[in-house]
Amino acid sequence: EARCLRRCWSAGIRVPLVLCCNVAGGVIVLEKIMGNTVKKHLLEVCGPEDHPAVATMVGEAIAQLHDHNFVHGDLTTSNMIIEPLKPTPGDGSQQPSRQLVLIDFGLSMCNASAQAKAVDLYVLERAFLSTHPEASQMF
């Protein structure tokens, strides 16, 4: 898990930063990510008007993951956090106010095949449709 997180981080994929790893003790210390899971966001926080923006964030994060040949292995809306971003003072550019962070890489793989990536998407589809049937148009 720690190895895959470090590789994702190095590739520019937003995942928790590995702060410490004790292989012998089986301990990984990760950065704390603030925000709500996508599951909580869809069920409790946002309305249908926000579904397209959330779907875009999820799709872009997974595309970035798969483009770098990583497979998450447990893509669910509980393993994605919408992290609010602090605006940069004095910067007049249009900045996003939030970003998606992928978490829980316990079942992840590096150097994944096209079939493994397809299974990743299938798991997400099944998890998404069972947890968020009201937002099925997002998938």
C-alpha cells in the first residue's frame, strides 16, 4: 500500500502523503485529509445540480490513476474524499475550490493490465449504483 501511494504521489495523483512507514511493525502513517467522502457528499451535502461536477472529479482522478498504470482495487465512493482547497491570495486565476483525493490503497496494484483497469471500473459501477441509485445518470 505504501509503495503504491508513494508512486501515485510521485506521478502527481492526489493521494494521502506517506509520512512514515514501519514495514516490520506493519504501520503506515498518512497525511490526514480534510473533507467529506464522495458517498457522504452525494447522500447528505449536495443536490443534483452538483452531480456533474462530482462525476467529472471522479472520472478525472480515475483516468489519471489508470493513465499511470495503477489500479485502486476497491473504488467506492467511500474511498474518495472531496478536499476543500484554500484560495491563493492575490492570484486572479480561476482556481478550483476542491479536489478529489483517492484513499485506501490496500488492494492496489502498480503496472496494471487493461483487464485490471476494467475490473476497477466495474467495481466502481456496482458500488456506485448500489449506494447512489438516485444519481445513476452520473455513471
